[in-house]
Amino acid sequence: MQLSSEESACIEPPTCDTVPMSSISGNAANMGQPMKRPLLLALVGLFLSLFVSLRKSSSDAPPQDSEFVYARIRYHMTPNAFMMNELPWHHDYPYGDEAFPTVLAEVTKIKTSPTSYQIVDIDSPELFKYPFAYLCEPGYLELNAKDVVNLREYLDRGGFLLVDDFRTADFSRQAGGGPEDDIANFRKQMKKVYPDRDFVHLDLSDPIFNTFYKIDSLDMKAPYVFPGQHPVEFLGLRDSHGHLQMVLNDNNDISEFWEWLDRGEMSMHDAATAFHFGINYVMYAMTH
């Protein structure tokens, strides 16, 4: 489940002639500096082209020459999941899924397209085709026996899981106006997979925050906050060698930033930060 030598060769740090996503690929430490007029004009052109590309149909299969395709996991859900307006595993689809591989290609030169993702069932052997997988709203995840076996094998064989879009809050419209505690349910479900492991807090010393971009702060603002919502934190699950098998964006939803990018509903700084984290996750997963 590793990149081939050909794929690895195309992973290069962003440089001044990386186009057109140079504004997003800049180090987070520089995001607060004044924007020069040529850069501003380049940004306008970039987002016009990105807006068009993200409107393409998501029903097409990834191109055969795509060097990176990830899985969006479709899972069995708790009974209360059907009270929501949208199925939890489906949140931010398809715009978040189209935006992320598009930007990944621009800043890393890995060959992808807006359709470089697939919806894959959590209990399917198809999951093993994808070394990187995305799972959202784990508060509504309900693992059965077959799910447990398949997910454990996927992670043990080197698969990497990004868990996003969940929170702990005193009041949530998603919970029918009551409290929401998604991490508690996800912890319970993952104990079925690894009874002897638990989530750990990550900090800036972890390699995942230094693989492509050097992330200099984990003080990130969530795209929306429910009453009594806990602060954003980054968690992980490690294998027996200490390598991360998954990263959890707790009390956060970085795919929401990806989805909102082409709508003009998100600040450049926050959108860039969300892409920095996502790209680092991919680079870590494909090189460790």
C-alpha cells in the first residue's frame, strides 16, 4: 500500500514556479502578509478556473492515469442517523471530494483529477485498493462483525484513515437540539477493532505535521461552532510501532473548508490551512 517509485518521484515541495496554487501552497506562517497585486490577480484566475473544474460531474470514474485515488467510506449507521437531513457518511459530498484532489495535484504535481475518489463500503474488499480513506461523522458509525474484520485488516496492512466532521457540544441541531458526543461513539466502535488501543493527542512534533508543509500552529478555527462545542484538537491512533494509522479532526470539519472554497464563503487563510492539513495527511500516509 505504498507509492511506487514513479509516484514517489513526483512528490516535490512547492516552489515559486508551482502554479497556479502558489497562494495556497505558501507556508502558513506567511499567510498574514500583505498580498501583492500580481498575486491577487493570479488568485482571481485560479479560482475562476477551479470553479469551472469543480462543477464537472462526479459520476465519472477516476482517470486510469490518476496516481492517487482515495476512498470515501460508506458505513453502517446508528438508528438515529436517519433523523438527519443528509446521510452522515455523505456530508460534504461531492464538492469536498472534488476540491481536495484538484488542489493536491496543483501543489504536489501528483497526477489526480476532480474525480480521483471513490465511494467504498466499509465491509468491502474494494477498500484495499485505496491506501488513503476518508470517513466523516463517526458519531453515527455502527460497526458490525464484518466491518470490524475488514477495517482491522485494512489498517494492519498499511491503510490510513482520515476521520473528519465530528464534535462534542452541549447543544447540536444534528442531535435534535440535545448534546452531541461523537468521539465517545467512535471510541466505542474502535474498541471493537483494537480493544487494547486508544486515541492519542497529537502535537506539532508529530511527523504528520511536517511532511510537506511545516504546520506551525494547531490553533485552528472550526468552520462552524455549536453552543458548548469543545475546542478543535487533533487526535490519532497508532500501530504497535508508533506509526499513525489514522488522524482525527476532533471538533472540526476540514472538508467543509474544501467544499466552501469555490463558493467564496471561506477566507483564503482558513481554506489554505485546511488544505495544508489534508495534503500533509496524504503525504504522511503514502510515505510511512
